[in-house]
Amino acid sequence: MGRAISGIPAGVLEGSDVAASQIALCDKPPAPLQSMVSCVAMTACGQCHQQNPDDANFCHQCGTKLDEVKAAPETTEIPTDRAIPDGETLWRQFIGPHADHYLAVFKKFSSSGQPRFALSWNWPAFLYISFLWFLYRKMYLHAFVYAVGPMISTYLTGDFSAGIVWSIMAGATANYLYYWHCREHIAEVKKASQLDHSALEGALKESGGVQSYVIWVGVFFYIIFLAMLIKMVQEGPPDFDKSPGRPAKQAAMTAPA
């Protein structure tokens, strides 16, 4: 025989004309059998990570039941960079500076489960020029109303104290108006972004936050106001006796005897 036959007892080969030294017994299975063995499905033990045949019920090394490993569903975790933030996080991203303060105030408006007005006070909207505060918070419609409203009121009434009334109105309602502004815009951004985290975050920053340049605009207005006030103090109160166009008869009556 020219090739070795694996599995033949040694006694069968005795007396053969082929020398036993020329017969190479195969210790490894044939190549096709090796490929079959390597393709057998295996199950890893969840306890000791030992590979076991797929039809085995228990791990042959530690004895752990393998049915639990097979039955465990595969869970796919959503990457943290694409996870959708919760509601409070969205509000914080939209508000920007002083988010903690405004979130605490906003709880007054939603304590009953439905939005409703509650008394609060916004000092920046009152002390700062009102329309600039609304512009600072990107509330453009409200900024226009509070810019034009005091001028029209002063023109119609002839009373400069009308501007103070508008400032009081701004201080009392600014928080509630800002609450509705945030509520509506966050809902629109969530709907438009289609639950994509990167698009949602970018849209919140663009639609919300603040405009820092408005602070310098306010400083400019205050400088002008202070300059006018200093000039008025230096010139003193206006002299009504020397005002032009005063009737001569009235001047004669007020003249000293």
C-alpha cells in the first residue's frame, strides 16, 4: 500500500509485505473533517466564557445553565452622542445664561399642570431699557412693542411718566412672556429637527440664548441719558419768565410793584 490508512488495527498489518516503518499513521483527522469541526456552532458561557457546543444545556467547565445565555435578547444601546436630551436639558440649552433662575420662576406658571399667569418680577426688564431686554432674549415682536409703545403713549398724553408705566408692565409680565416664548420655540425646534441630536442642539442655540451685543447698546443709551441729565442739572431749571411768546399783559401783572 502506498498510503497510510487511519484506524486500522496494528494486528491487521502484521505479515504484510509493506514494512511497518513505511506506514505513517495519521494522528489528525482529514482536512474535510477539520473544516467540519471548525464550523460547529459554539455558545460562550456567560460565567466562565468557555466555548460549548450549541446544543449543550450546561457549561462543561463550570456547570452554568446555558439556556439563559441563549434566551437573553441582544440589546442595542443608543450612543450617548445621539441620545435625545430630556425636557429640562432642552430648556436649559434654549435659555442659556441664568437658566437655573428662569427655570425656578417658570415652575410658578406650570404648577397646576396647565400654563397660567402668576405674579413674578423681572428686575432687568424693569431697570434695563425694556425693549432692549426683550431684544437681548431674541423676543423681537415684544421688543418692537416695548420700543414703540412708550413713544406713542408719551406723544398722545404729553406725559413722560408713561414710559415708567411701560417699565412696570415689563417688569411684571416679562417672565411670563419669556416662558411662553421658550415653550413655543422649543416645541417648534423639536418638531423641525426630527429627533436628531446634533440638529436639535444647533437649532436650540440659534433660536434661543441671548444676544450679547445688546448689552453694549444699552450702555450706550445710558451714557447718552446721563450726559443729558448732567447738562440739565448744570443749566438749572428753565426760566419761564423769559420764555418767548409770553403775553405782555401777563408779564405786566407779574412784574414787581
